Amino acid sequence: MAEQCGRQVGGALCPNDLCCSQYGWCGNTDDYCSPAKNCQSNCRSGPPPPTGEGA
């Protein structure tokens, strides 16, 4: 089976807003979606950065 997304297939995105893992597969678990696991697209973001001056 060939990879589904990411740099392995020319930057393709996953359907249904699924995350693309570092290995080019679509899914919706931390293994696919975590930036710490080198997610490629539709990744979960970390906590939002603080906003405002002197926060």
C-alpha cells in the first residue's frame, strides 16, 4: 500500500480533516496528529500562545 499524504505523495492532504503522520498516513490519533511526532498536515496545535503585552 502506498502512502496517503504529505511529502511522500507530493504534499497531498488527508480527506475529512484527518491528520497526516510523519510517515505519510492519515489518521486521527496522537500518532498522526501530534506535532511532537512530526505530523505533516492538519496537526493538533499545542496550547495557544499567550496574548497581550506583559502577560
